[in-house]
Amino acid sequence: MKTGRIAILLCLGAAGLAAQAPTTAPAPAPVKPQAQAQPALSDADRVERLRTLVEAAEKALEAEDDDTAADRADEAEVLVADWDQNLIERPDVQILFERLKGVQNQVSAQPDEAPSQPGQTPEPEEGLKEQGQVTILQGRDLSSELAKVQAAEQGTTYDFPIDLNDKVLTWVRLFTTDKRGYMERTLDRGEAYFPMIRQVFAEEGIPQDLAYLGVVESGYINQAKSYARAVGMWQFMPSTGRLFGLKINRWIDERRDPVKATHAAARYLRRLYEGSGDWYLALVGYNAGPLTTQKAQTLLGTSNFWDMYRSPYLRNQTKNYIPEMCAAVLIARNPQSYGFAPSGDRPFVFETIQVPGRTRLSRVASAAGVAESDIRALNPQLLRGETPPGGSYEIRVPVGCALQAQRRFAGVTSAKDDGFESYTLRRGDTPAKVARRFGVEEQDLLKVNRLRASAFRPGRRIRIPEPAESPSQPPALPPALPPTLPPPGIQAMPAAVPSPAPAPVAPSPVTPIPAIPGDAPPSNDTVYRAKPGDTLAKIARAHGLSLAESMRLNPAAAEHLAVGDAVILPAGVPAAPTKRPSLHVVRRGETLFAIASEYRLTVAELKRWNHLRSTRLRAGQRLRLAPR
């Protein structure tokens, strides 16, 4: 797999292929943020935690609690995402995998009974999820499509690997013909979010071209919901969302929060990549679950996605997933070249204020002097038209409205807070199932209603207590990832990490996504000329600047940066970045990809210079950053 350039993998008959792919230099994503050190788990601990989750899922099925069974099964899949292949192939682990698959088969056969809020789920977008077998281009059609793509992509640099083969070209053709309407609507919606997503992915240390995964996942619809209970722009299942820090209860579903869900998706993608060392396999795991990837690797004896594509071990949706993604990157990076002219929604920029619990969104809109629809658009995670109970809540308002709105809420300490809502039990409901559905503790549910579990009968009306501040986690589950911190020189977005500041407070600064163009730079500012492989995030990091500051000074470069473009640096910052050191000491959690990105190298160079046969690293390992 070739990173940072398009790889042509075609056979077009006896005449061969004379045209060459665009020659581009690698443009890897910025370095992965440093994480707090955590003790490594032994293989015995990993297997025991998997066993605990599988047993919990089986017991939940016995109790007819399909929601909990599905959650435990999802958590088991995430647990094994970064396991070594030798551990996966152990007989006792394979037996647990078979039991887990049995749970998943039973759960998938059950209808989803979870109640939905009126108007919360939009009509399904005509898209890609149900796509079956695709007729692959051949002969002249294939040659013609290749020529079009090569002409459109000249000079474009990618930080995600793209194999320009017949499958990918077929999806480029589909996106520009049969599915053109879907792509037009998706690009229009995505334009509002692309700067935010690219910045988050830069902070989290994964390729910024993965921002276009949203084309395949949801069409950038925050309220999107799949038949399998996946929700949001990044299509998180409930348990996986909770594992990566997203709150989900009857008041709030942060899978629908574009900023927080994007951070969670980046961390999950990074973890999948660290387990496989291959971005295509990481995406297979994201789409079908890590177990699917590992089973295909074991049965086929290969880690090459295209070998898996030709096998019966991947379903059609997953086989299409990688070609769809590659085609989406090609088109989204150069939409005009393919005849698209995204109009673009309003950019996703905002300020934040603190409001009391259970404040109606209509009241926030009135205080800010905007339409309620504007507040809802910035806060799609709020399910009930009001903020959740239990203290102040940080809510987003349009830029320029925070000061006015915060003054209206100054001194207001409480909104209406009735404490309870009612629910009528249905057939199949159990205390555990209802508690999980509404994000409350089972014992609290029984205590509030003064009931025993045996008294849960269809038709009985019960009261639902307020949800806990954070969802409970099964005790056997290991942390999905240590908390991530922004790398040096990159500012965290105000809404990415909530802070429990009491009301009233001064309004938060405008979120720098995308940056608002400032005044012309003074004449004593420094000018840097972009080189092959440069991104704005990479230039900012090399010069010790925050990405937000670089975007403010260079709004055009935030959207597109070409070789030779002038990049403004603040006065006093030298145009030449610091010289690269000769050695790097590996920190816990670092990947070869992230290290290569930090020093503007390729993974192949690091492996060659350090005689590495795999991408596995250990903390403390010393890597050469130049040939001997």
C-alpha cells in the first residue's frame, strides 16, 4: 500500500497502460497526541476480560435483554481491535469468538424496540449502505475513467493511501453518474464540517483525508440512524460510543454531536490502525467490526484488503467500503474537476455559554436573538428540545451572540426540573432493559417505583428517575484509549472538552473552525513557502504554533495549500523550522505512522533505516531518523 500517492493497480489488456499516476509527495497527518501512560495488559488479562464480556452478553440474552447483550458484544469487538494475531489464533480465544458470534447472530435477528423521539430521525438518505454487487468497469470504459481521474488529480497530495484500480474507478463513475445526486447533497452538507473535522483529525494524529469517510458513513447527517442502531455522522453503536467517551441517555446523545463524535471517531480509527498497521484494514474493522478483519486474516493468511475483496469472507457492503472511500477522497478533494460545485452550508462555527439544567432551546434562542432552528442546528445532541437536568450545561450559540445571551442568564440558577417522567411498560420489558434504554441505574428505577422486578408487567405506568451524570460501564471493560491531549502548538476547541464552570460565566471565545480571516498581516511577519508534502497543520507544528493561529493568518491555506504558496508566520518566528534530530525514542502508544508524520518521513523509510519487519513498536525503542 502506497501512502501519500495514488497507486495504479490496473491491467488494461495487451496495450498496457502508458499514462502515469500523478507524482505527489507524502502528506501524512500530524503526530499523534501524547497519552497518559497506562500499564500494559497481559494476554491472560485480555482473554479473561473477553470471556467476562461474552458471558455477560449470553446472560443478557437469557434474560431477554437484547440491548445489553448487543452492548456487551460491541464492547468485546472493540476490546480485541488491537490484539496480536498470535493471540487471536489461540484455540481458547477462537472458542470465545464463536460464542460471541452466536450472540451477535441472535441479537441481529431481534427487532429494535428502542423508543424514538418524534422528529429526531430524518428520512433515510438515498445512499450506499444497502449497495449490493457492483458491476466493475472494464475495457474502454475503464481506460476512459482512468484518464479523467488522472487529469483531475494532477498535483494533488493525499495523506490516505489510494489504490487507483478498477474497483475504485467504478465508484468514481457511480458517484458522478448514478449516485451524483447523493454526492451533491453530501458535499453541500460536508462543506460546513470539513474544516472542523480536519482540525480534529490533525489533533488526534490520523490522516486528514479520513474526513471524507463521512461521505460513506452518513452523508454528514448528524441525526442519521442505521438499521443496526448506529447513530450520528460517524455511525457509532451505543456501547462503542460510550467506550470512547460519548454520553447517551434520554436527554442527550453525543453520537449526534459533530465535534465530540468526531474526536471519538478519530480515537477509534487510530486504535484500529494501531492494531492492524494498515488503513484499509482499519476501515474494514470500522465498518464490519474488528472480528471480521481478524477472521479474514486468519482464514486467508493475508493482510491485503484486495485479497480479502476476492474472498467470500467479507459481505458486499464491506467490499464496497474501501473503494467508496477512495473514490470519495478523490472527488471531495477536487470537486470542481468532477463537475461538482458545493454551495456549502454555513460553516460550523460557534460560541458557547453556560445555561441552567432543563432550559428550553426556545429560551436560549430568544436570549441570543436568533431562531430556535439555529440553536438546534448547533446542538443536535440535545434530544428533547431542552438542556439535560443536573446543573449548568454548556450550549452552543451562533458567533456574536454569546455575550448578549449570557447576560440574559446571569443570576438564573435553575430552570424547571420536575425530576420524573412516566413510561408505560411493554411486552418484553425488564428492569435492566428499561434502565439501559433511559440511561439510568436499575436499582434507582426499582427504588423510585417501589417495585420488584417480578412486578414489571405490560401496561403498568412507571416513573423514570433522572439519569446519572455519566453512563455506567461494565467493570470488566478495559479503557478503550487513554485520555488524549492536544499536541504542543494545537489549541483544543472549546466544545471538545466540556468544563463544568458554574453560571454565570463570560462567553467562551469563538471556536476557531474554520478561522475567520483577520486583517492583513503587518509587513514584519515572516513568509514561509510551502514545500511538497506540507499541510498547514504540519507547518504550524514545525514552527511551534497553534493550528488555530495558523488558520487565522492563512484562511485560504486552511482549505487548499499548494507547493510554493506563501504561508504567513507571526513576527519573530523563523521561516526555517527546527532541524530534525537523528534519533527518536518511542513513547507508549506511538505508532510508526505517527512518528513518520512528525518528522516528514514515510513508514517505509523508517522501516528500512531501522531494519523493522513489522510496524509494532515498544516504549523506549530508539529509531533512526536518517540512513546510516
